[in-house]
Amino acid sequence: MSARIYKPGKSATQSGARGRADQWLLVFAPQSPRSIDPLMGWTSSGDMKSQIRLSFPTREEAVAYAERNGIPFNVEEPPPRAAPRQVSYSDNFRPGRIAPWTH
């Protein structure tokens, strides 16, 4: 029963806000594969720990919780964020533009 500690990226439905992306999550790895119900076709699992998602404000608190409870874990560092590109609306009408204005 190992766990994964990571910082999730922002949701695809968010435009600029980072929502809950500042939290660190501790998620347990699945112990058994999911099975398909023959009648309805739903997937199910008897693994109850796959439903647990613990959130922590810092990486250190998540690691301390896993160590305190004897949970083997793997920490995944978030990739570095790229600097936002500055775009100006007036550049669309610049005379030295690569592609000419078509309207």
C-alpha cells in the first residue's frame, strides 16, 4: 500500500486562477485492478483506499503524515512554471508584422 504525494496542476476549466492548485495531495496507489460488471458494464473495485485523497498545505506536512503512519510514499515534484508571455493587442496592427493583416 504505497502512496503518491504530488501537487496537482490547475484544472482545464480554469482560465487564470490556480484554484486549489496550491495544495499537496496524498493519494493511495490501487491494490487491485478494477473489474467490469458483466450486467451493467460499470467498473468497480473492492479497494476502499483508492477513494481517499488527503490534502495538505505543504509538502513537508504530507511527508510527515506518511512517515508518522508508516505509509511508504513517493514524492513527485511539480514541474517549474513557465513565465507568462506578454501579448499586446496593438501588435496585431504593427507595420512590420510577419503575416499581413487580412481584413
